[in-house]
Amino acid sequence: MVINQGFSVRCHKYIMDGGGHIMHPNTKYQPVDSRKFSPRVLKSYFFTGGMNYPHGHKLSARYVYDYELEFYMESEGRMMIEGESLPIRKGDVVLRRPGQYVQGILPYTCYTVCFDLLDNTGKNAFRYDFTPQQFQTNYRNPILDSIPSVTHTEHSNRFEAIFDGILREYMMNREPYNLLLKAYILELIYYLHTENCRKDGRLKADNPYASRIQKVMDYIGQHIGEKILLKDLAKKAGMSPNYLHKIFTGVAGITPNEYILSKKMDKARELLVRTGLPVSEIALLCGFENTPYFSTAFKKRNRMSPGAYRNYYTRFTGSAATFQEK
């Protein structure tokens, strides 16, 4: 088995907690391609009454045998994972991995889902419990590794709906339910990954400039069809243009102009595929003053012209004039 150096360090470093517990030595690690993900739900339930316990009440410490996800409806508690005490608040999602030593500290209430990531353990979902059993492989994958133990979600309603859907389908136990449950788990993994990878410009709530930069991003989204100047964005943020450029680039990972162009291109791609508007009109709607410049910018970012992009991603019957380039 070959694992890159970054994975190897994380895989083979046992982490001690205050009581001398470690990542279980029987835990196996293996890299996996995300295309092999085929999650099967082993257990789903709602943990109720947890808010009635006094602060600091500890649940039994244990090792994790399979992948576990929890969504917290209410919480003033914490989660101990590999010796680290992590605060949990309403709307958070916790991911626990096979082999980890964990302990819940109340008060909280939550949805819990246990799943077999590749559907290859052969465990019986209808007799599943948390007693000692075979450890599922702790898989290494860039998507999984991007998800921390605790995610402070920006879209808690979305996660609540998915967890509720999992529990509902699990209780119904209908014949095709496994297909829908697989889709739900994959959706959770995807959203957790995107919530934690802010390359699209979304900001972590604890960033000191988050509110002001988010205001700038919201303004860009609302005025995507206009010419957007740095000086105007600076006024919105209450900063000088140079300082906004520095802060924006630092927290978003791209310059304001790059962010603006990326959003204009997002809008252009959507209009090209979803409407029959001429390319010249789409250029204007996306804030480009002339079609040739728009076409050049579009081709540079998408490796094909607007017309070629439309032809590649659509199938249509009707007048060819509807999809003219100009």
C-alpha cells in the first residue's frame, strides 16, 4: 500500500488523550478514489432529551467502528475526539472516523447516522449497535480529509433537511430506500466538503473581516450585470481600495477582479445553457461592454467560445437563429 507523506503522518501518529487513550491500533488506513464511494446507512436515530442533563454530563467514552455523522439541533455541550475537546453549537455537524476514541459531553440533542462508506463490510444494518466489532477501514481521500471533526455550517437548514430525510427513509424501510439513503450520504459529504473549502470566496464566520468582505461579495452578486469598480467596493467595505484589495485577496484567495470575473462567468455559463439569448445580449447582461472582449475572456477561462460551449452542453430543436453568436 502506498500513501503520500501527508497522509502517512496523519495515519500513523497515535493521539493521546488525558486518560491515556489512543487512536485504536487495529485501525486500518487505505487511500480511496471518491468514485468508489457507495455509502450504506447502518444506523440512524434522533438523540432526544440530552438538553435535560446538567452541563458537563459525560456519555460513555468509546471507540468508533464505522463512519458517523451528527447534526446538532440544540447544544451547549462538547465532543471529545482523540483527546481534543471541541465545542458544539446548534447547527454544527460532527464527523467521526473509524478508530477514533470519542466521548460526548452534554447537553445537546442531535441526529446521528452511521454508515459503511464503500458498502463492503457486510455488517447487518438491522442488528447494528455500538458494541465492540470489526473496525471499518479509515479511508484517506482529499474530499474526506477536507472535512474536519466539527463543521460550523453556514446552511444549517439544508443539513437538517438531509438528516431528517435519512431518518425518515431509514424508519420506513421501503425496498428502494437504500438508493435514496446513499444519495443523502453522498450529498452530506459533498456539502461538508464545499462548506470547508472556501475557494469560491465564502468566508469563515470567525474571520474579523468576514462581515465586510461578505457585504462586498453580496454587492457583486447583485450587480453582476454592471461595471463594478474597486473604489465602489471599497466604499461598501469602509476601506481604502488598496486595503480592500489586500484583505479581500487574503481571505478569499483571489483578487477582487478575479472574483468579479468568476461570478460573471458563472452567470454567462448559466445563460448560455438555460436560455436562447444571443451571445451579444448575454455579454451585456454579464456586464461586458462589447461581445468580442466577452468572447475572448470566456474562451480563456472555459477553453471554448461561448457558442461552442452552448453547443456542447445543450440539445435543442428550433430555429438556428435563436442561438446565433451575435
